[in-house]
Amino acid sequence: MLCTWLHNYKTMDNIQQDIKLTQYSRSAGCGCKIAPAVLQQIIGAASAPADARLLVGNATSDDAAAYDLGNGTALIATTDFFMPIVDDAYQFGRIAAANAISDVYAMGGTPILALAILGWPVDKLPAALAQQVLAGARAVCNEAGITLAGGHSIDTTEPVFGLSVNGTCAIDHLRKNNTAQEGDLLLITKPLGVGILATAHKRGLLAAEHYDTFIAQLAQLNKIGTDLGGIPGVTALTDITGFGLAGHLTEMATGSGLSAEISYSSLPVIAGATEYLSQRIVPDATYRNWNAYGPQIAFDAGVDVMQAFSLLPDPQTNGGLLVAVSPSAYDEVAALLQRHGLGHHAQPVGKMVARAEKLITVKA
């Protein structure tokens, strides 16, 4: 029995080394998102919800839907899936699961149940690799305290994986992306630049010293979102994913009827991103995002516009939370970040201001 297990383990290890999952996907992670302009055409104009108990629908491009259960509690429902962002099947499952669960945390909620969404090219990739993807997803679901209770699979031309996740929260803890107030401070709970590192990884150029940090951030759960929802001074909340900081801050500013100012020098950047930018390693989705959101961004003198162009619209997979917090609640949020081991992200990166000509102004 032991010899058989060791043989299977070695066989699986050899399979994993021989197959590079990212070579079977056109895009990686949240860079798979349909371009903002095309997505708007698909969704069309938002109409009034047919059910008055729908608290959050697709009208504000928020992270998840929210539904009033009638007992002071909201049901949060979301789904998220994409093609491989890393070559390792187990890590791909972890990352995709963490990314999907993040949408519940970004609403201030607590996840309770997940279902898997799997598309697998069974004629190209062995089923054993798909099994590893699911194993990675289960590991992250266990970390989040939820069950991966089932799901659905289809035979596809490219590997695809993600989750449908349900969660709950007290309605007064529900946080939206369009309720920021003028004067709010802006915080980000993870560094930017994982889209750049993902592109370097797909091209075989990601240095070994950057790989572990890259994987750790991609699979890190945004659990702090549940606690942020319990702080009244947190006025708006969203996660930074495929549209980059530029896109998700634009959504927050537009929905709130405000503009935003950010300090470029204060933005946290993942180790290695600047180095790869110097080699012109930029995801294709960066250009699509810039075409959509660039016209609404102004730059003050002293900002390296070319570098900012590459970083602000960089598509993040399972990116950090973008938090709008009243100055009066800042100390409470900073203390919460410290308790979650995120004290190094307590430095505000900007603030919400009265609506100006441009939605975002980037200061040095």
C-alpha cells in the first residue's frame, strides 16, 4: 500500500512538473475579465430590481448581490472564476477559491457555503490535475470555515475554476462600494502589482525570490472585511480585482458622487513589480483597463506617468480591500489592521473629495 502511494505521489509530481497550466489559458486570473467597455454593453442599462428585498444588485458594479432575509440579516451571493494564474494546480485552486470568497468579505459579510465551478479540457489535461485544483480549493474553504459542498463541471477547451459563495451579515454591517463620504481616508490592505508578477510567471521570468510572496498574497483571505463591516465609520468597501485600483476606485467615486485623490508614493507595491515593469512586462488587461478609466485620471507634476499607467490599472487577482473610512474612525480601523497583522497597511493612500473634473487625481 505504501509503495503504491509513493508511486502515485511521484507520478503526480512528475505530471505537475511537465504541465504548465498557464500555457493552457489566454489570460490569467482576474485578467480574464471582459474589458469594461464590452462588459457595459453586455449588461446594458441597469433597471430597478423586481424584488424590493434585493439590497444590492448589478446597478453599482458591487462585489456581490445582497438580499434582505427579513430578520435583520442579509444573504450575500457571489460567483467568481477564471483561467489559471499559476502553473501549480493545487495553488490555482487555493487562489481561485480565496478570490471568490473575498467578494463576501468585501461586503462586510461572513461566508457560509461554497459550490465549485470547474471547466476542464479532459482531452488535454489529466483528471488528476483537476483533483489537485479541488484539493487546493477545499484547503482555503477550510481556512475560511466553510464547506465546499458540491458544484458543477463541464468539458471545456481551457481550464477554468472558481466558486459560487454564499454569506450572511447583519444588514447594518453590509458595506457597499458607492457610499463613501467626502473627507474619507482611503486604505488598501494588500500591495498592488500581482498582475505584473503573474505575467512574468506566465512568461517564465518570475524570479524564485518573488514566487513565494506572490503565491502567499494571491491565496490570502481578506477576512478583515467581516470586522470592517462592524465599524460604522467604514463608509464604503470593495476589493481590488480585475479592473485594478483605477477601475475599482472609479466605481467607488462614481457611485458616491465624489472624486478621489491618491498619493502615488504611498501606494503599497509588491516586491519585484517595479523590476518587471522596467522590463516592460505588463498584462494585456492593463491596456484595456487604461482605455476604460485613463481618461478620468489626472496626474500632478512629479508623478512618473508611465509607471503609474502600468500600476494603477494592473489587474489584481484576490487583491486587497479598498476601504473608505471617516477620519473619526481611523484609529479604530488602524487598530483592527494591527490585530490582523496588517498594521503596515494602516497608512492612508488618499482621500475622497468633492466631485472634480476628473474622478481620480494622482499626486506625487
